[in-house]
Amino acid sequence: DHLRRGSMRLDAVKTVVLDEADEMLRMGFIDDVEWILDHAPKERQTAVFSATMPPQIRRIAERYLNDPVNMSITHRVVTQPTIEQRFLSVNVRHKFDALVRVLETERSEAVIIFSRTKTGAQELAEKLGARGYAAEAMHGDMNQVHRESVIRRLKSGRLEVVVATDVAARGLDVDHITHVINYDIPHDPESYVHRIGRTGRAGRSGVAVLLVTPRERRMMRLIEQYTKKQLVPMKIPTNAQVAERRTTVFKETLVKAVGEGGLDHYKTLIQQWSEELEIDPLTLAAAGAKLASQDRPLEAEPEQELEPS
């Protein structure tokens, strides 16, 4: 864009580096990359870094690199031992309900959920927001100011969940991310390693959960072979477990409110209403708890089978 507008010149460029070349190819940027290379000085050093070497990348290397040296690095990528890696077998149509149950029952500080597409990330963040979660999407269509705002709010605790695409999460560095959830399975095992590396940082432990449909089992096996680590199966939490967790959180919230004090006015109101309405204080307290938990009822709903049969 700068080159087309004439606001940048490349005359003085001595070195050009194409990093993540296969990713740029996969995302459809490679034509722009070649256009930029054509506008750079012919006398320069060019380096290409790529996890894989598809034919299109080889063609670019042959065209733009002068007598290049090919360097191959032995794969030694391993996942952090502090990350607990699990998988969840689920039907496609039940993925969202399974995700919500996991979020409801896991003790978490900050969660990154990975979606395969920008549209998918946006829609998932909106659906989680409708369920009462402080959630926001982060994808390639967002400008840098918006992206930094999302990261800032995640760090400060004002956001619980960020739904991200692979590219948007590159370089994301937030120490207190406790969970990484792969809502959509990654395209390749290396992307999986990059994704789950967002948790278990700075000596902390972390949890990585992979949602797997029956058709995605083969990719999961490739991930296990690549990481040399077997993912641990987990059961989709039941509605009873969800209700139990909600009850615990609600109780902890009440205990915190009692500790903070300032309840005298409310005690007086309860006493007055009890006498005025001839309703015992326990029943009034129960009605208040029911109203306060309307969005997340404390009673277990009827069970629905979410796992593949």
C-alpha cells in the first residue's frame, strides 16, 4: 500500500527476509510478496524461512535468490511439560455446547480459543458474549490499535476469553493464560505447538484442550506423533457438574460479599419485607439467589448426549 501511494521507497534496501513463507502462501499473500520483491533493488541479500517447502515457495526461491544455500534444521520442537494436554471427542453440531460446558467447569484466569477462520472467530466470540462471557475476537482484519486494546484488557482481567485465529495470536504474550482451547483443529501439527505455547509460560502450568470430531482423529494422531506426547481423553462435563461448579462460584461470591461488609441496609430490608409480606427470610434469600443466577441457573438441566456414539 505504501509503495503504491509513493510514501515509501525501497532504494536503500540491502536485505529482504521472507519469514513464515508457507504461512503467507497459505493465507493468499504470496502475490503481494512477489510484487514487493520486484520493486526491491536487484543487488540485495534475500533469505527465505519456511517450516515446509511447497512447490510455490521453491519457485520463488529459485526466481529471487541468487545461488542460494539451502539450510535444513532438524525438527526438535517439543511441547512444554508444564502443559496438560487433553482432547474431547464431540459431534460437530454439539461443539459449541461442549465448549461452554468446559468453560463453565474449568478453573481459569484467561482463555485463548482458536478458530480456523476470521468469520468463525467473530461468530464464536459473539455467541460466548450472549452466554454472559467477557469475550472478544482477534483476527487479521483488526488494526493494530484494536488488537493491542484486546491484549491490554485480557492482561488486566477485563476480558475472560479471546477467540483468535493463528495469525492474530502470533507473538501474543500474556503470562496468566491458563487454558488454550482448540475449537477448530489446526491445519498441521506445528500450528498446534504454536497455539498451545500461549499457556504454561513463565514457569506456570497450563491446560490445552483439543475438540476433535470423528473425521479429525487422523490429524490428532499426527499431532501426537509430532509432539511425541499422547493426548489424554476427557469427558464432556455433564449438566450436573456444570450446576455444581456454578453453585460453588455463587457461594464463593456470597462469602466474598459477606467479608466485604456493608450489608446492614440489606439486612434491614429483608427484615422489613419478611414482616410486611409474611414471608420467612430464608424464602426471600432463596428468591434473591434465584434472581441473581438467572443467566446461569444453579439447578442441573436435563442431560443431553454430546459425545459421538
